[in-house]
Amino acid sequence: MKLMFVKEYTQHATFLVAALCLSLMSTSASVSAEPLSAQRQHEAPTKRAPADLLLDAIDVWVTPELVARAGLTAEHAERVLLNRSERRYRRIRAMAALCITSPERALEVLPELMRSAPDAELRVQAVIHLTRAFGEERRAQVEGLLREALNTHKDAKVRAMITRELERSAR
């Protein structure tokens, strides 16, 4: 019985390897039928602006230097941040860029996002960005915004983050 199992397993494995080889051969044959230079002519150009590359970058901090080098403007950052069809990751990175490029505008936009963004994680990030970007310079103003939001906000996750950030700024 054990021998039959091994024999059947070997037959199935051989079949799978053969099918994979045939698949690869047919794929490589169709690709190599046309030179690579000719294939690239058919592709749509995908050049992206450095500002968008920075917003999409993973494991790269959004710093004033990178924002300046990428030419990321406050208008572009705000447009991405407020666009509900953008991915959450890009919107959060745009939030950081807006704090860098236009702190005054960020102080107008972030409290509104904290109160009314449909995405709870975006509301939480607005709390974090408010306290971390402006906590020292405008502590009283930011704490006032957070205390007001703490009294009126219904989302437990956002309320917990506001409480945590208020405690953190008090230290």
C-alpha cells in the first residue's frame, strides 16, 4: 500500500512539473517572438511625478528635505489628503507633507478630518499628526482642539488616541 502511494504521488508530481515546463515554454516563446524594444513601444508611459513617488514610498520618512526635493506642494498634499478615492496610506503621507508645507492650512484641515473623516484610521492619524507636528509650538491651541474633540467625539478608538496624546503632551 505504501509503495502504491509513492508511485501515485510520483506520477502526479511528474505531471505537474511537465505542465509547468510546457506553460513556461509557451510563455517564453510568445514573449521572445517580438524583440524587447518593440514590446516597450506598445507600453503606455508610466512616468510619475517625484511628489507622487514620495507619497507612495514605503519605509521612507516624509521629511522637509524630501518634500522640497520632490517638489511636493501644499496644494498637492491637500488634494491627495482630501480625495476619498485615494488609498489610506497616500492620504496619511499627504497629511505629513501638509504639516511640513503649510502648517497653517494643516491646522485648519486636520481638526476637521479628526471630527468627520469617514475612515476611523484617518481620524486617528489626524490626532497623531496634530499633536506631534504642532504639540510643542502650539501646545495650548492643539490641546484645546483635542479636548473639544474628546468631549464631542463618539468613536472610542479616536477618543482613546486623543486621551493618549493629551497624556503624552502633559509629560
